Amino acid sequence: MRLHKLNQGNKDWRTSAMETKNEMNRRQFIAQTAKTAAGVGLAVAAGPAINVLGANSMINIGVLGPGSRGQHLMSQLSKIDDKQVRIVAIADIFDGTWRDKALAIAAERFEGRAPKEIAVYKHYEPLFADKNVDAVIIATPEHSHPRHLIAACKAGKDVYCEKPMLHHWKEGDEILKTAQSTNRIVQIGTQRRSLPVYKKAQELIEAGTIGKVTQVHGFWHRNFNPNQPGAAWRRTIPPDLEESKVDWKEFLGTAPSVPFSKERYCHWRCYWDYSNGIGSDLMVHQIDATIMVMKAQMPNTVVASGNIYRWDDGRTTCDTWSTIMEYPGFQFNYSSIFGNQSIDCGEKFYGTDGTIWIDGNNAQNGLKIIPEPDKIRTRDVEAVEIPNEYGGEGQADMLHIANWVECLRSRQKPNCDPQDGFYGAAAASMAIISYFEGRRVRWDAERQEVV
């Protein structure tokens, strides 16, 4: 472990030894959504001893994986109403730029509450063993989420884990059992569940406002100039990234062994070994939102198709993707392309008397009710537009993290616990199986497995 001193201009902190012990207004909405979100709570069970958090006690957070997403989550954490929370430790297998930026965020965004020293680790094990850390944010590549999430729970840490919580549906059983048996508060990072507009859509549909919903259409389209930094998941590679500064074996984890590659390390969403591509980066958000709004769980059947039509740059995951999922009572139809964004992102819930359109990434353009023609409708449906006062990705993430922190104190179920997270991630995994096997796959509800 290394200790980064915030009150010194020490730019040579990397030279010290690596892994030794460290010394170191939306409240009303958040409370309501924590109580009303769908799903079952985690059973109480004995687990490793942890700090008992009071209503006003400082919560110490560790961050595993301080890349661009990890840094974003840290920044959103600093903005929540609860100011009795701070970053006290960071772990990253890359000894370089990303960790430096995360340390700056921990010091500057949490000004006045940051500890004098922030623990710096290379690996997750000592981070999870640090008794000064109450809870952890996991923002590592997708294929690492199961082992990191399970290890954190077993170490007695509460967890905010980026979506998806699994890479293959079979990993879900151990995650669910571990989270339950250790009685951890675990929030999965499908943040639409913390936006009031989705809860409103759920209430409208449950009340029959637009009649019977028979299909939900989710879409998320993107387009890029080929010279644009970060185009189609090809993010800028840090200039100081080199093999000697990365624990490549740890990055690979359970993935096949391949030689070190800067592209694979920074652009892991482009490779099936580490990601399920559009299915787990984009589609899972909209599956999860649909499951919440429609009060669904697992689909009966899934069929998927995709290919690389635009970004033939060595990637293996698709840049064009379509999926059809049959749920009890309705169909979920999904499409995503990385070659046109004449329409951007959203979900449309098609009812027999009208449509609910949640417009934009994280509903940033609000919710619209669009009536069917008068001669078709069987009830009065008013054309309505409901703005999303929270709009935008940052606001949704902030609300989701705020809900997690509140639940760390209350020990109540967060808005997206592992059971909720499983439904969306497992459905996305079914789509990947369908794509590779070229067939419709089915969820056997009795045996709780894909067939």
C-alpha cells in the first residue's frame, strides 16, 4: 500500500512500498424511492465485522478501478446531499494517470472532509481488507465484476458495483447467495431506477392510463466522426500506459490469456473476452428500466442478431445490435447502431390506447404520453409532457449513489439490489448466447436456468 498525502506537494509518492496496512433538496425523493422500488430485500445474516454507521457518522469509501467511469462516480458521490462521506482508499492495477486523477478528485471534490492521507493499493484484496474502509465502489471491466463483488461482500464491505453485475448468467447464483448470506448493502449501477420519471411511468401503466402494453421498444443509437476521441468505445490511451505499469495477469482474470495490449486494456468493451458489448453496456440499462416499469423479471425467450458494419477496426463486439425478448404479457424489442443517431435514445411503451415515450439518455427529455386516435381508443387519454427535472447521466448517477449511501445508513434495500441487477444482466447474457449459438434461447423458470 502507498499513502498519498494531501497536504504535501509530493509528486514522487509512487516510490514508497506498495501493500501494507493503512492508517489513515432531494432527500425526500431518495427516501421514497428506497422504500417503493421493486424487488425483495436481502435477508439478515451474520457476516464479517464492520463499522456500525450512525445517521451522522463519516462513511469511508474505497474505489476499485479509478478509470473514466470510476472517476465519474467519485465526482457524483461528492455532489450528494450527505456530506458525511469521503474517499479514503483507491486501488488500481495501472500505476499511472488514472490513479493520479482519482487522487486529485478525492482531495479536491471532497475538500474539508478528505483524510490527510489516502491509501493507494495495487490490488483489490488489501483494499477490501482495509478496516478503515466501510464500503467500496467497483468500476472495473465487466468480466471482473463477479469476482470483485463476491470478494467485497465476503470481506464485509457494502458495495456499489457498476453494471452489469455479471458477464454470464451462471455467475448470478453465487453473487445472490453471497450478498444475502453476508447481509451486505449492494447497489448495481443501472441508475434509471433512481429517476422519478421511470417510477411515474410504472404508476401510469399500472393504472391503465395507456391501456394494455403489448410491446416496449428500447433504442440507443450513436454516431461518431472517426477522428473523434473516444469514438465507438475507442477512448484515448494514456501516454504513460505501458506493460511494466500494469498487472496484466490480474486484468485478464478469468479471460483467456493473450499478450499485453494497450487497446484491450483501455478499450475492453470492444472485445467479447471482457464485455458483452452493446448488450451489457447499453441494452442492459433499458432492459432494467423496462423490468422496473413493467414489474417483470426474466424473459421467457430471447433471440438476438448483430454484426460489425461500421467500425471494422479489430474489435470483436458488434457495432449494430438487435434483440427481441418475450416477457409474460409483452415483448421487448431493442436496437442499437453505432453509425447513425437521427434518433438518439429512449424507451417507448406501446399501449392499446396510447404510448408512453421516455425520451433521451436517462430520460433527459422527460416523459411524453401520446394518445392513439380517437376512433381507436377505448378511454380518454390526454397528451401530456412531464419534464425530467433531474435529467442527464450525471444527475441519474448522483441520485443512484445517494440512494446507496442512504441505504448504508438505514440498512434498507437500495433501488437496484443484486436480485434486480440479475434480471437485466441475465437477460443480456441470454441475448449473447442467442447471438453466438444462432438460436432462440429460453429461460426455464422451474430449473432457474437458460435452455
